[in-house]
Amino acid sequence: MSPPPDGFMAPSKVAVVHSEVKREYFPTVAQYLTEKDSEKEALAVAGYLKKLGIGFKLMAADENIFASLKKYRPEIILNMTGSVAGKEYLATLVPAAAEVLGIPCTGSSFQDETLAYNKSYIKKMMSEAGIPVPKAHLITVNSQQFPQDLSYPSIVKLNSIHGSVEINKEAVCNTAEQVKKRIRYLQIKYHDAVLVEEFIEGEEFSVICFDRPGLEVYAAKNIFGSDNNPRSFASFEYQWDEQEIGFQKYHDPILSDLAVKGYHACGMRDYGKFDVRQNREGTYYFIDGNTNPAFGPKESDCALGTVMDLYGFSFEKVLIMLFTNVNQRLSPASRKE
């Protein structure tokens, strides 16, 4: 590894905060699988901190997280938390603790992170910023209402749960009856609101926004083996089973400009990720925006680390850019702005 750049202010102590995972926390095996390797993934990141000569401590985001952070008093919290007690929206407790204790934290603020667990709201913010999003209907947990103006195929997904949970072949529906059945299944199983969304046939992209400092966009086309089917997408099977998504470097100024707008509209900070599809006419549709995507090196099968590596950024460099950005936004000059 090359030495850190001159002027890099390495933190002396970093708390690497990750999900505490127990099978009983999660309503389904599928959701559990998205989090089961949280500690292993945190250890992989910690290995790179060690290479950079940065002290660290791994911490589980549990009921003791406030006390743990207060006792250790890190210079920076590296937030890798995907859930607390099996609930994704409770992951916002980590940036909340950081703000209460006055400790700098990577990623979005508590306020913006809280809003990000409402996919319907995120789509509304992107749409208002002039970003194309699929037509969608939000069905609340106990609602029996059914949208009458659906186009097919439609995709039915959970509104507040990420990780491609229940994004599979059954999620894509071709009839009203299939949509109704899928809505009811998700409502009962997860007690979550449901999005019924226009399915965009075409190609799919993973778009990483990273503040270096100075916001840059790194996009990659998702490659689903030799399958050129316009209905192929980053399903749960591709994300978590033996099937693998390939990534191919991709650049289009139009997509980059839209991603920058989306970054600000969604309240992202330091980094963020968008899932994007392009229809046959060439229009980009932003499917999802994640203010707290999986963070890790490419060997952890993490999209962020893999795409950044495609563009020539080692994970050591990613960490240096991240900590530099945190330091810069906390500087007196930045606060005055």
C-alpha cells in the first residue's frame, strides 16, 4: 500500500458500528440473511483501518450503544449499521447517538437518515428535483384499497426495508390478481407499507456518489451473466444467493447530472447509492436511493467497494477520502458556510 497523502489527518480512534444480528430479530430468513454477516463485514473494514495505522473498536448497535460510544469516545464513528433489533428504521439510532454525544459520524445525519427509510418519500423528493422515477402507489399496512390505474408489468416491494428483501420473480406481476396477492403477503409477513411500482424494462445500473471532498459520480452497468433479458434485475437471489452481479464501468453525463441532483434531494452525505434502470427509449428511471448502502471492500461483495475499485480506488483510498471529507465538513470554515 502507498503511504497516505500529505495532509491526511488520520483519526486516532474510530468506532466501527455494525448491526447486532440474531435470527429471532427478523420475521423471515431472507431478511436475516441480509444482515447475518454484519460483524464479519465490519472486521473486513477494520483490517484496512489497521493497515492505515488507525485505532479502532468494533461495536454492535444494541441497547448499550449510547453507553459504549460515550465510554470509548472515538474521534469518528464509521457507521455500518443496517438494523437495530432487526428493524432497519432503528438504524437511525446510530447517527442520533452521534449527534447527542457530539461525535462526528460517517453518512447522513439522523434527520435525513430517518426520512430515507420511506422509499415513497425518497421517490417524491427525487421527482420534485426533476429526476424520472417510476409511477408508484403506496399501500399502507392495513389498507385494503387497490390502485386502479396500474400498468403491467408492475413490481411490488416493501416500502421501508432494503437489501432486496422479497425482490424476486414473484415481485414482478402481470395481472391485478397477482398484485393483490403479493400486497397481502407482504403486509401480513412484514407489517410494512407496500409500494406497487411500474416495472421499467431495460438495463440496470448501480450508481455511487462519493464526496472526495467534491462530489463525484461512479456508475456501473449491472451484468446478469449472459442474460440480456430486459426484465433481469438485481433480485434477492443475485444479491444474496450464489448468483453474482457483474459490474461494467459506465459513463453518461446525463446520468451523472441526475445522480448529483438525487444526492442532494435525498439528503445524502459522504456517499450514497442509487439503483437506476434505463428503458428502451433511453430514459433513466431512479428506482431507489440509499443514504446508508453497504460499505466495504470489493472482497466483501459490496457494490460500493467494487464499483470504486473499477474506477481505480483501493479501499484504503476510499477510507482516506471518507475521513478527509468528514474532517473538512467539520472544519470551522465549512461551518461558517
